[in-house]
Amino acid sequence: MGDERYSISQAARCFNVPVSTLRYYDDLGLLPAAERRGNVRYYGHAELRRLALVQRLHHRGLVSLTDTAALISDGPADGRPTGRAVLTASIAAIKDRMTHLQAAQRLLAHLLTCPKADPVRECTPLRTELDHAVNEALGGLRSSPRRRPDRGAADALRAGATVRRSPPERRKSMNDDHAASPTATPNAFREISPTTLADVLGRGQVMDVGIRPLWSMVPRVAGPAFTVRCPPGDNLMLHAAIHRAAPGSVIVVESGDLDHALAGGNVCAVAQRRGVAAFVADGLIRDLAEVRAMGFPVFARGVIPFPGSKKAVEPLNVDVRCGGVDVSAGDMVVADEEGVVVVPRARQEEALGAARAKLAKEAEESLDAWELAHRTRIDEILRDGGFVG
């Protein structure tokens, strides 16, 4: 078993990760393939154990994206700590706010150290077990007085803020919104890149390039839109929305104002604490250093230090236009460093199925096959256009 190799396609299917992500890890030297045969990359048990660990920690917010490189490296590099040291420090940072970490720690230790584990065969039960253990841990969070976060506490705040519970009626309303689409959930869309969704949905559902993440290494977010309209110079309704949006929502703001900030550090902190997944705003914010430190995803046009006023009362969850895209309450918003895509509620099942089919097809195609097909298609277009050379 120790000499078994798994192709990049097998690893991608097992861990529900795009092949492009594994290639990206490999190219950066973060998760180098055990061997290559031609252009096909193969992984062994050691690499897949690290991948299993990173995927679970990363998706659950237990470790920041900036620690990913250290977690999936074999040992110290450029003075950085080993993966084990980062893991230990991350657990220590959140241990005082959790009461049920033991099960998660045992499973993480198994993923890191068990020499005979076959992660391909074990991945499904390991996922289930780890999800259960982490959910138990997060369920034991205790509230603490709000304080302005420093960078060292960002991971602990991020882990704590994303699991706050709303009153039962609010959580029920969010579940009702998606009862008609049992498979097209935020978790399902979080596994799909905006680039894939853009290919499936077309340019009309992609926000313009000005709506961008305001801090680097922002995680991918996906959630139903909670829509807000703020007239230029006013931010009242966004400040109202953070107390009304259901956990997991992405607050989408129509504004277009480039002279006043819609929100600052405290508004983002409260939104994060109440479980809001992200802000997507056709406007500006302020207190970017605080927002970055707490790890709250904001996609907007930029930053300005001057705030707007709080006078204009508007209805919430009405149709808005953000980044050139029409957005309705309940549309699925998927965003990361590649951009922001809006999936209309009526097309969510269709888009999810088409995106998964596209990823499955890409996973089966080698780079050699892609290059050949690409060259043939480009040459044919050139020839039809009269190009010679």
C-alpha cells in the first residue's frame, strides 16, 4: 500500500477539489506531486494525508489561509514553522473558547501521523467524522466581550464569529428559502470556482472588475443574497441589514457612491459575529486594517476614510443592481479572488449540475489532450480568418 499512487484526477474527485487547485499547489511547491508520468501528476499517501488535513481546516476556518503553506509543507522553509507547529499554535489560539476539541485533535493527529492510513479509501468516513468533531467543538463556543482584534487573534475571532446562532425564526426563514433546492446549497456552491460558474452562466451574471476583494488571500464565500439599497452618501440600511440578515447570507449593497464609506470595522465585526458570510458592495468601506485582521470577506470598489450619513430609509431585500448585475434576495452569490458571480435562484440547480459536469470532464482530460484540442481549435479559427503563418 505504501507505494500506491493516485492520479491528480483521482485525488480531485476524492476530495472534491478542482484539478486546477491541485496543479496550483504543485506549481507553487506547496503540495508537490510524488511523481510525474509525462504530464500526468501522481500523489502518494503522504501528500494526500496533508491535503485531507488542509481541506478540512481551511473549509472550517480553523486555520487562516496564510498558514496553508506551512501546513502542507514537509518541514521548515525560510524560517517558517512546520505544519505540526502551525497546527499546535492554531489549536492553542482557540482552545480557551472551545469545550469539545478532543475528538477533533485525535482525528487531526491521525491524519498527520498515521503511517498506514489510505486517505483515498478513508476519505469519506474521515470527512464525516471530522465534520462531526468540529461541529461539536464549534457548538461549545462561549461568547466573550467584543474587543478590537489583533492579527494574532484573527483566527480565533474568525472561528468564533462564523458560528453565532440567530433566533429560531430567522434560521428557519433561511432554510425555507432553499427548501426547493435541496442540493444547491451554499456548501455545494463553495466548491465551485467563479470561473467555472462564469463559463456556465455567461458574462451577464459576473460583476465588473471593480468589485474586488479588499484584502489578499480571501477565502471563497457562497451564500444567499440579502439585498440592500443605499442612496449616495447614506449607509443607514446596510447598518440595519447586519441585524436582520440570516446567518450564512451575503449582504449585497447597491450604492455606487465613491465619496463615502458604507461601513467600517465595527459594522463588519458585528456582521461577522452574527454569521454574515461577506459583504459585496458597489461602493466603499473604511477601517480596512481591522477588517483584514478579523478575516471578514469584503468585496467592494475600494476604501475611503469618510463615512456616510444615516437618514435614508429604504426597504430591504428588494431587487438591486451591484457591479452591473441584477441581484434578487435569495440569489446565490459566489465570490473569491477571481471575482463575483450571481446565480439566480431559478437557475441554481441547473447551474450547479452544469458546473459539476464541466469540472468532471476537465478532471479526466490530461494537459496533453487539452493542448492538442486547443491548438486544433485555434488553428482552425485562424485558417478560417485567412491567417497564414
